[in-house]
Amino acid sequence: MSIMVTCQCGRRFRAKDEDSGKRAKCSACGARFRIPESSVELSASGSVYGSIRPKHCLTVVNGPDSLGEHFRLRRSRVMAIGKAPDNAIVLSDPRVSRHHCRISWTDRGWLLEDLKSTNGTFINGRKADKDLLSDGDRIKVGSFELEFQTHAKEGVQPARLEEQLETLRSGDAESKKSAVEFLVSSGSQAANHLVPKLSGYDTMTGHLAMEVLERLGPEAVPSLVHTLKGRDKVARSSAARALGRLGPQAVDAVPDLLEALDDQDPTVYAEVAWALGQIGPAAVPGLVKALRSAERPRKLSGAWALGRIGPEAAGAIPLLSELAKDRDEELSQVALSALKKIDPAGVS
């Protein structure tokens, strides 16, 4: 007797009965799995058997079944998630829509899109629409919780990244230049390693990390956004500052920064407002909405950021004019200051 296995890439191979439970690797696509007890098609759900984790995958960490199962993500394939059998990842749960959401590779990273599902898709407890994923994000689909994991640059170990950072601190000019180029070429992995260093922004390490993140540009945004949503207020503040330093390159972070204007820590929402002002016109529509908020800190931050953007925030003039007459003296002054920067000739 033998076991026929069809890999998710379509490649078929034969295994012996006595090999059941052993680890195997597809020679065509490199997927790793455990040989099942009977003939099976791995392509039906896109899953990888056993505990061997692929480089890019979703892992079921909570749910009615399939706990610990890995679903391999492929850059060449859109991975649809839902309870209908034609999805790449099938989740059997009444709260999961037939076609609930999908994950695809873009030039900016892995993108999760909700497909107008009945109960919504959530990332780290926040409702998602079209969101870039960061390593470690928790995706809630019905009763299932899946963790997004990516190890695209596994060959670069954290110790190697730390070694390059040390070279930046103490190496000669030529070595420092090489270290910067190495870190930049490591892309999002370098960003994930450097962003935590920002909490010590006032140290040399923090400054060096900021400089490299600026060079990384948009590649640093997902990791910074992930930190912006964390519990450490110092880290949140540092992440907002770094996004502001990126300026227009951080345009994808605008929705998350607007949400962070509600942060309870004044240092954080001040940095967030500064970041939105640095990013510029793309933030104007959201900042105009902030002016209509019932929350005073949100109005203050929104007005301050709009003033920093200047003439390109002209669409906010009517609301700022109303706030300039507000009985709240501080709010009135901030709104008036913003109007002077947006339209100097129109404010006496």
C-alpha cells in the first residue's frame, strides 16, 4: 500500500505507509508538511500539515477547530478566506461569511481586505477594511483567530542586525556606510528590529535607529504603525515621531494616526498631530473630521496639525473660523493661529 499526496502547488508524489507521520518537503515549491495516514490533496485548503511553519503563513491560534494549523501564503496567489468550499482557506463557522476576506501580496507588503463580510474582519481588535499586515498581527474571522507570521528574510538573524547597529555607533566612516546599506537592504526585517530602539530616542542608539528608518521609508511604516497601537506610551510617542520624520512617505499611516488622536496621553497625541502635519495634504480630510469631534483634545490636535500643513489645508477654513469664535480660549487661539498659517491674507 502507498499514500498519494498532492501538494498545494499541484505536484504529486507517492509515500510508503510506514512513512506516515514523517516530515516531507515538496521538491517543486518547498512546502513542508507531515505525511498523512491516507491519500490527500493539500491544495484544497492550502494548509501545511504538522508544526513546521512556512515563511509566510496564517496560524490558527484560537477557534472551534484546526488549532495550530498553518496556512501557507504565496505571493503569486490571492488567498480568499471564508466558509465556502471554493476559498483557499476554509473556516467552518456560522459567523464566517461565505467569502469573508482575502490576503494578497502587493509592492507594499501583505494586504488584508474585508469582502463586505456580515460580521466584519478584525486586526488586533480593530475593524479592518484594507490594511497592511505586520508580523504577529492577530486576525479575527468569526470565532477563529489567526496569527499572521512572515519570515521573508530568515537568513538575516537579529544578532547580525544588532552587529550592524553597533558598527553605526562605533565604526569608522566606511564601516558605518556599509552598515547603513546592509540595514536598508534588509527592509522590513531591519525595521522590525530597529523600531523598538526608538523608545530610547534620546540615546545615540535611538537617533541611529531613526536615521535608518528614514532611509527605509515606506518599508518602515507597517512596523511603526504596529508600535503606534501598542501599550507602551513611550514607544507610541516614538513611533508617531518617526512617522512624522518620514513625512509624505508615511501616507499609508494616516488612518492609524487619525485614530491615535484619541490617545489618552498628551505627549502621544501631540506627536501624532505633528506627524499628520508633516505628512501633509493627504491628512486634511481626516483632520477636518477631527474638528467636528466632541472631544476637545481631538479638536485641538486637528487644528494644530492643519495649521502646520498650511495653505494646502484650505478646505478646513470654514470649520476653523467657527472654532476661532469658540468660548474655549485655548481652542479659539489654536484655530486662529491655524487660519493665519493657512490663509494669512484672509485673517486680520
